[in-house]
Amino acid sequence: MNSEVKHICCIGAGYVGGPTMAVIADRCPHIQVNVVDLNKKRISEWNNSDLSKLPIYEPGLEEIVKRCRGKNLHFSTEIETYISTADMIFISVNTPIKQKGLGAGQTSDLKWIEASARQISKHAKGKTIVVEKSTLPVKTAKVIKDILEGSNREMDPNERKSFSVLSNPEFLAEGTAINDLERPDRVLIGGDNKESIEALAKIYSHWIEPEKILRTNLWSSELSKLTANAFLAQRISSINSVSAICESTGANIKEVAKAIGMDSRIGGKFLKAGPGFGGSCFKKDILNLVYICNFYGLNEVAQYWQKVVDINIWQQNRIAKIVVQKLFGTLSEKKLAILGFTFKANTNDTRESPAISICKDLLDEGCNLAIFDPKVSSKKVEDDLKTKQSKGVKQNDMNFGSWRLSKTIEEAAKDADALLILTDWDLFKNIEWKEIAKLMREPSWLFDTRGITDKETVQSFGINFWSIGDGS
Ligand code: NAD
Ligand code: UGA
């Protein structure tokens, strides 16, 4: 294998491929990094001269793209060309849950992985290191190897290509992706070809301490990624389950989280109760783990992890119920302001956002929603809520409630009966409650599902207050 990597190709210019390759290009000026995607719109957005229009919003990303784009960082739809010139190819395509067929609703749909492997198999030249960056079910590296080797068997022995497959899962979180990539807790490389492993480790060693670069076998690497996400999600389901106990008993979830988090064995991170975890990965990765467990006959283990997802669905569902109960059992003709639609702050990503299921539940109750989010477009909300447009007001398919996108918090709050904070954006922490109270219809309510507002301040302006896990 060629250990000096000079040309990288990354298939998939998404939330992982884009930022990850931008940081590699920034830290390794001697490597040409080509990010390719079949989505022409996405690539043209990556090439937009107005950096505020990049397809992905991540703090710090614009500056890096500004420094590297056109020098050693390129975004293109010429997939075949850049596969053929690469020494190392990252596969960073989407791996969503399968919608149909065997394993539907449980395991990842690997059709984009398979398509990528076939493209590589066909167009790569000479020796190529293929790196799994996408999160994949354990043993997928074998599938990729089989596809890559398949084409070789049909070739003239003199023209045969040589492939080596590595697993290098990504642990970045959206909203902090650049920091996570520049200062990761660890980098994980799984493989069985030492030279290839070292070639990839050498790239990371340009900015990451050697002791943080772990080397494992392929299956440990693939499984560690699923397990890391399962553990993180499990913490959120644990704290969310306790938030409900707090509400019933008079305890306060922030006090409980602090008290348990100060035990160094538990630790204080990832203990914020909320409306349930969202994002494209936690649910899918746990379901993958569940599927693998069932496949190997580990049914009790599968049930254990399934409960993490079940509690998350329950947590999302109970929010709308609480709102209905507090607003006299009916939302019909009432206006509710939704503050935040993304699954967390500092991203424009709405995939699996708890806001989607909560808004749908509220729309089913017949209310009018005014949705405000600093980074989400009307088109995205429309896609997520699957609504039809009629005369500027979007109604859901059942012709029940309706929703509009608001440009400001004030516009959303005007004449609203209740405000729901669903995303922990910083600007919701600094709301002028005195002004908002004047705009709302009385009796007004704030439902803070993120626990980011001050109860006494909000109540002092006559707004009724409910916050996640606040039983006092
Ligand atoms: P994404 O949907 O944002 O991006 C994937 C891109 O791949 C899309 O733009 C799509 O058009 C492109 N693509 C698919 N098939 C292709 C093909 N054959 N040729 C060229 N382009 C192709 O997805 P993402 O959020 O970047 O996630 C990618 C992977 O990384 C997933 O497996 C995910 O589980 C994992 N992951 C995601 C995150 C995250 O924060 N989003 C973090 C860690 C790991
Ligand atoms: C998560 C992991 O944190 C990353 O390490 C992983 O690489 C990534 O998934 C992935 O594989 O896709 P991400 O989903 O981007 O990253 O964001 P998180 O910060 O983990 O938040 C996930 C969800 O949990 C959000 O909805 C967030 O609001 C919620 N959350 C998080 C809480 O409700 N409470 C917390 O204490 C932390």
C-alpha cells in the first residue's frame, strides 16, 4: 500500500463529509482533498461565493472553507474522476434506517454504501485505501471488501487493483463539529492492514496527539461507534425518565442532575433533561444495535437497548399532552408559539427533531402554530410536517391545525396563548419576558422543555410556567 497519501476523495458532502474534509484540508495543506456528491444542489452550495449560504451551518466552518476552498479543498460532482485519482477514499454517505423490506424500521439501508463501493471498485486505480466514515452495522467492512474484490476477479491479472478497507468512525456532534474535529477525545482506526492504518494515522497525527489515535480490529471499531451513541442516548433517556419522576414528586431535575453528576464515576455531562433526543443518528444507531443483538439471538440485550428508544418516544409524546392539559383540555383555535425547530442549538439540521413529533401532536389538536427558528426555512418545516400550502398558511393533511413560520420571537408570541421552547438556542435564554408578556393573550403560558429560562422572572410578568423536570 502507498503510505504517503497525497490525494483524498470523500464520497458524501454532508454534515460529516463536509466539515471533516474541511478540517483535514486545513491541517494538511500538502494533501488535495476532493469532496464529491451526486447531489448537484448541495455541491453548488458548497461552492457558493457567499459563505453564509453553505449547505451546513456549523460555527467555525465558514472560516476554514474560506481558507482552503480552491486551494486544497474542492467540492465536485465529478465522482468518477476524483475516485480515480485518490490514494485514499472516505465513504461518508447517509445510512438511514431501511424503510422497506427485510429489517425495515430496524437496520440501516446500505444502498448508498453499496453504490459507493461499486463506484470505487470500477473507477479506482492502483492501490487504494477505502475508509468507512459513515456509521455502519458491524461486519459492513466485509460487504465493502467483497464488492471491491468482486470486480478484481473479472480483471486481467496485470491490471488488478489493490484495496484495503479501514473503519474510522466519526464522533463529532453537530453544532460543535469543528471543535470536535480539531480537538477530538480520540480518533479510532480499525483495520487489518498495518500499512494502511499507519497511513491514516499519519494524516491525523498532523494535529492530534499520538496517544489519542486508537488502533483496533475492524469489528471493534464498527461496534464502538454504535456503542458510543447507544451509551450517550441511554444517559439522555435515563435523565428524561427521572425528569418525569421529578414532576410527580416535587423534586427538581437540575438539582438531581447536579447532585448525581458531581460523582466522578457518573460525571456531569449529557445530563440535561429535554424533549427527547433528536438528530439523524442516535435512534438509527440504537436500532441497529438492537437488530444485531436479535440477529445473534441476544434477545434480552436487544430489549434492554430498545427501551432507550421507547423512553425517548414516550418523552416526546408526553410534552403535547401536558400542554393540552394545562390549556384547559383543548387547543382548538388557540395560537401556540414554537421556539426552535432544529434538534439542538447551533445547527440547521432538523432530522428526527423532537419538534417535529411535538408539532404534529399539537396540530392534531387543532391549534395554530407560529414557528420561529433562527436557521430553519419554511420549506424545511413543510417537508418535515408534510403539509400542503394554501394561501400562505400551511395546513396539515388532516386540515386540522395550521402553521406559519415567524421571522422573530415577538411575531411568534403576538396573541399567543402559549410559548414552547423546544431547542436550546442561546437567544431563547435572553428573552425580554416583560415585552413578551405584553404581546401574549392571557392566561399565558411558557412551556420550557429545555429548562433554560428563569422561573421567577417569567412568573413575575404574569406568565404561567412549566419546565421539564420541575416538580416544585
Ligand atoms: P448527509 O445525509 O448529511 O450526507 C450524506 C451525503 O452523501 C448526501 O449529500 C448524499 O447525497 C451523498 N451520497 C449518498 N450516496 C452517494 C453516492 N453514491 N455518491 C455520492 N454521494 C452520495 O449524512 P451525514 O449526516 O453526513 O451522515 C453520514 C454518515 O455519518 C452516516 O452514516 C451517519 O450515521 C454518520 N455520522 C453522522 C454524524 C452527524 O452528526 N450528522 C456524526 C457522526 C457520524
Ligand atoms: C451525537 C453524538 O454526540 C456524537 O458523538 C455522534 O458522532 C453523533 O451523534 C452521530 O453519530 O451522529 P449529535 O446528535 O450531533 O451528536 O448531537 P448531541 O449533542 O449528541 O445531541 C443529540 C440529541 O440529544 C439532541 O437532540 C440534544 O438536544 C439531546 N441532548 C443532548 C439532551 O437532550 N440532553 C443532553 O444532555 C445532551
